Amino acid sequence: MSTLQIQISDEIQDRVSARAAEGGFKSVEEYVESLVAADAVIDDDLEQLLLERLDSDAPSIELTPEFIAQFKQRIALEVEARGQRL
């Protein structure tokens, strides 16, 4: 496992700390790690979805708030299945 060090403003640190606590994370580091993992999953899944749709006769996808909410829920379930948290 690698270590990554970043510098952030005090304001952002306060916000990140609050969100980590709200989400039940043990630490800010655990929270940030889950964000990075989720981002990677979202990129992979969205790219796969788009590639599948290029060669499909299925109707186009309308990017609605409902679609985005469902997509985020699907990603959260996949991240959790991989043993990570979102």
C-alpha cells in the first residue's frame, strides 16, 4: 500500500472531518480513501456503460436526476461489495 500526503486549507479540512464523522468513518484518511475508490469504480462503470450503449439497439439513456440517483446507488452497492465504503 502506498502513502499519499496532501495539503489542504483549514476550511476544507474542517468540512472533510465533519463529513468523515457523519459517515461513520474511523478517520479522515479512511473517508478520503473511500472517495478515491468510489471515483475509480464510477469511472470504470460509466465507461463500460457508455461503451455497451454504443453498439446497442437499446433506447438512449436520458440523463435525469432519477438516473443519476440510481447510478450512484448502484455504484455504492458495488463499492461495498468490494469491501470498501462510499
